[in-house]
Amino acid sequence: MPHYMSLALQLAKRGEYSVSPNPMVGCVIVKNNNVIAEGWHQQAGGPHAEINALAAAGSESRGATAYVTLEPCCHYGKTPPCTLALIKAGIKKVIIACVDPNPIISGRGIAELIAAGIEVEVGLLEEDALTLNEIFCHYIRYNRPYVYAKWAMSLDGKTISHPSDTKQITNEKSQAYVHDIRHRVDAIIIGANTARVDNPQLTVRNTDKTIFKQPLRIVISNSLNLSFDLAMFNSPHSMIVTTKIPQMDFKNKCEDKGIIVLTTKQDKDGLVDLNELLNELGKRKITSVLLEGGMQTHQRFLNEDLVNKVQVFLAPVLIGSFSKKKRFINVALNSMGAETVFSVDTNRGNYV
């Protein structure tokens, strides 16, 4: 029944801040048309959704049907195979939303269940399940992170304001949404000029949710002309990406601050090779990154077709030629100060 799988997808989404680099997975166990147990993957390295649901169901799982949003795993990793647990629990039927794209599992989990005499159906709410785990699927397929590009702009297309004015173009609601995106991704990338001029912290704040992790904070700097007093270096878990071999003194200061230095080859323009950067991040199990600026960094990623989704915050203000104050105006159908958020999936060309 679709509503059982829909419930499983809702459960899976609860892990969006805490399961990377694993996928979000939900499981609902049904018997005699009643939900007897629910489970979801709550933390990377912890029990999978099926294990949590089976533990909640106990002996009642025998003869029941399990609705799972992703093909159950069939290998020993940090946890035992979920296929084995389903078989031992006496599950009669497993309904799966989508096949796991991971070649270690893909199709094998289904085959093991069928071999054990369990009836299996695949494809219920498949598109919803694939969309939920678009980051995981991209990472598995390409071994590199899914890239979000985010910026805020005024109605007249400006992304920066006068130096004497506030740097924030958007309102508090939009800013809270940005922090939610930060919480979901594994890393944030900015250019050196943005680091020097805006001096952002690049941390998850402004949220009423439990903060499971802070993203890796990455700055791209060819020249290494960066102050170690920048806010993004105030705590460990940051990275400088450059084409320059750093001097020993610079390397020592980075080690003291817990900063990773990654040196890439130069691209045709003598700048950091962005493809190599994404490949290196993929090796470090970084499944998603958020581009937060500046304009040159955004343009370089877009020009090389490396952006998967664009999220734009359109504020009802006019900045003009760097006027000293942003001027708010009424926007049709929106109240004063309202904002519009839209995203573009660059892989599918859809507006959300």
C-alpha cells in the first residue's frame, strides 16, 4: 500500500542531518493491515532502519510485511546484513521503493531475500525514494559530492550591497533556511576574497534542531594570502585548497589550527582544478557541498558544469548602483519584506 511506503519515506527523512555518507532509509512493518513497528537509520555507523524496526516488532515480525525505502544491505560493514535479519525474523514479504545504486549491494540484497523464500516487490514510490537520496545516489555513481550553489540577490540582480550597509540581503527566515542547508551538507566552499571581505563563520547556527555535525569549511586560495584569524579557522575542521606548495611556517600554523591543506594541480587558467578538488573530497567521503560565494567561485563551478542544484533567495529590495541603503518595495502577491526562494535542478532542468 502506498501510504505505508509514504510513512517509511517520512521516517527516512528524519536522518537527513546525521546519516551521511550513508543513505536515508525508513522501514515500516505491517501485519494484518496494521503498522506494528517503525524504524529509520538514525546515525552513520549505527543500526539500519530494518534493524530498528525489527527490534521494535519483536516476535510479531514473523509473517509480516516490511516496507523499506531502499534495498536492504547484504554485506558486513559497520553493521551485519539487513537481509539476514529480515530472514531470521520470519518476514514474509518485503516491498522496496528502489534498488540500492551501490554496486556492492545493487540487486544482491533482493536476490538473497528471494532465495530465502521471501516475496519481494520493487518500485513502490520509487521516484520519491530516489529524490530523497539524490545526494547519496550521485555520490555513489560519481564518487564525488553533490554540489549546491546558493546565493541571495535583490530584484535588480545585485548580490552585494554598499559597504556601509548591512551585508545581509535576505531576512531572518531565509537565513534560517540557509543554516538548515548547511546542516544537511558535509562541506561549504567559499573563495578567498569572500573569506577576507565577509569573514563568515560557515557554521550551523540559528536553528532549533539538534546539531549533529558542523560542515567542513573550505576556502579556495591560490595565493595563500589568508589570515589565521579568520572566523572560519576559529575551530578545527577546515581546509585550504590551493595550487601553491605552502612554506613550512604556513604548514606548521595550519597544523596548530587543525587546518587541512590540499594542493591540487592547476587548471588551464592557472587556478585550483575544481574537478580534482571534488574528486579529492569524494575520497574523504564528503557527499555534498554548498557553494556560498563569491561570484567568481560560483561562476567557475557553473562554467565547468559542476553544479547539481542552484538555490536562489530573491529579496524584495532594490540596491541600484551600490546605494547606501537597500530600498524595500512591494512585490506583487507578497507583503512588504517577503521573499521568494526557488531552486533549479541543473540535472533535470526543473524549477522547485
